[in-house]
Amino acid sequence: MILPSLLWSASDLSTYNIRIVDEDWKTFFDIPTLPDPTEDISLLLAADADPADPRMSDGGGRFLASLQSAARYPQLWELQDHVNFTKQLVEMFRDQSRLLPRYGINRIETMRLNSQRKDVYAQASVSSVDWYNRVHLLCEATLSGDDPEIKLIIDALAAFARNRRVRAVCNVHARDSDEFAGITVRGFAPTFYKITITNALSRAVAGDEGTSPAALPETVVRRCIPPVEHLEQYWREGVYNLDNRRAVLLCLKMFTTYFRDLYRTEEEARCDGPYLKGMLLRECL
């Protein structure tokens, strides 16, 4: 069955007073300098890097193997392969952050939201959820020239609605806002985002009585493009280029700190219900 989707354009972002703001890595990560590469990252930056190197982590090996496969057989590389690559990128991110195993990385996560009093659905290419199926990380991957940013924002709106339903079922007080970590991967070039969705924005999109998009405060989506030397080359080559790869992986390492903070905040308000309740929620959300 084909589910109805929420399709937006740039004009819809303007209608709901949503603005994407670029930040340099110092502001975005709130650090003065990028960290030195870890041993794992250094292995991935070698010109002769080998996925089978016993010193390499499982996540790093899978990431490198996918990248090499795409370089050798680009004519066979399809969107599903690209989604798998993005998942491997995020799993490497999860490995570095040492998150507890209750977190899962999902492909093609379908989430329901309300738009103008009708149920519609968003499908994130990759998402990370905790054991109560609350969403914290969203990724959108594209092989074409399409801009995945608007879809990422729609994913965040759907994740906000889903998280509220989960908290209601688990008897946890609803939040007025939720913050999400976001990554888009255009070709093989990741970009990082911090997205805050408010209940006021969610209700306006839903068309709830008494809401007006014109009265919404501005929603700022923070975006950070890795500090690469040549931006046009970055969009063409992505992490194939070793200098670009270094910038991306160091930013990815710092992004784990931000993601851990979201995780800890959620842990302070853990659901009261048992683990099984969280697993069953997948069937109804």
C-alpha cells in the first residue's frame, strides 16, 4: 500500500517561518579546534586503507568496503545501496560514541504525522531510536541532485509527533519541543544539522484549531558543512577525497558529543513502562 506523504517546497518552509542557518564548525560544535584523528580515523585516511585490516573497527571496515565498492562499480550503485552506506556511516558514529546497545539504527523508518487534519507519513532513510522507539537521529540520503534538506525537516516533524505519542503511552509528560540530530548525504558528501521542533509548529502544520502559521516564531535549523577546502569538489567527490574524508570524520566524531547529550537528556525522563511496551509501540505508531 502506498502511504500518503507530506510534500513540501521552499515556500512551505517560509510559510511556517522555518529558516536554515549556516554555522561554521566552531560555532556548531562549540569547540575552538577539531580533535586529532583517533587510530580508527587515521586508518581510514590512509591512501592504501584496507577494510580487512585487523586494526580497523567493524564499523570502519564496513564504511570503507562500501566506499570502495561504489568506486569500482558505480553503474551498479542504487539508492538502496546508498541508504546502506549512510547506515554504515551512522553505525560508525554510534560505535565512536559508545552508546548503550539499547539504541538501534533503522533503515527506511516510516513515521506518521498530521497535516491539515489528515494523516500523512514521512520515511527517513536512516534513523536512530532508543528502546522505547523514540527517535533521536534522522538521516536523508540521495544519489541525485535533489536537495534532501526539506525532507529531513519533514522527518523531524514526524519524529516529534511520534515521540509525543510514545511519551503519552509511557505516561511521561509531553515536551514543548524536541531536538534532533540530522545528517544529509548528497552523493558521498555529508552535512550536519541540529533541528528543534516545537509543539506550536507541529500544531500549526496539523491545522489545529486556533493555530496560524503567520503567528509562529521563527524555527531555526542549524546546518554545518564540514570545513573542506574546495566546496564544489566536496559535492562532486565527497569522502572519496582523503582531505574531505578527514574533515567529515573529525566532524562526525564531534557530532557524537551532541548526540550523547540528546541521549542523556532523554535518559533523565525514561519511560515508566517495561521494555516490552516500547517494543510493542512499533506496531501502532
